[in-house]
Amino acid sequence: MMTKTLADFLLARIAEDKADAIELLRQHERWEREQDQNGADGSQGSIVVSLLAGGPSDPARILAEVESKRKVLHLVWALLQMRVETAVADQLLRLLALPYVEHPDYREEWRP
């Protein structure tokens, strides 16, 4: 059975993803304010927003993904605690961790 350690690892990565998305939003808001103060026409801002919207760097999508991952993680952890479908729950945690294999805290024993 998977230890709480992997769940803790995932919660930390999810929190980092959320912080990154919030920082992207702040940077964009700062950039928009600067453009407004400088009297820019905003055409470059529109291009940046359209490139981000719906894409892998879209802060709104990242925040939605963060919330979804957090809910899945808590559900899987609850299943593990109840010892219900532990093999499936264990694999789900391992799969959720796959995007973070390059992180220095990732452990090879977590690989599915």
C-alpha cells in the first residue's frame, strides 16, 4: 500500500502548480496595468491572452486542474485509509505523480 509520503508529495506539487498559476495571473494583470498607463493599444496583450487562453499555460485551466487533482487525491487517500480498492487507489496516486518525475523529491519506487 502507498504511504502518506506520496500523497504529501502530490499535495506539495499541486500547491506549487496553484502558486505558479496565480503568479501568471498577477504578471498578466501587472502587464495590463502598465499597458494602460503607457497608453498602449493592447494589441500585444490580446495576443498574449489568446495564446494563454485554453492552452497549457492558461492560469484558469491550471487552477481548475489543481482543484480537480486535489479532490482526486483526497478521494484516493480516503479509499486507501478504508482499505477499499487499495490496488486501484495506489495506482491512481502513482499516475497522478507521473507529471512530476523530474522533481528532485520524486522517488523511483512511486513509478507505476
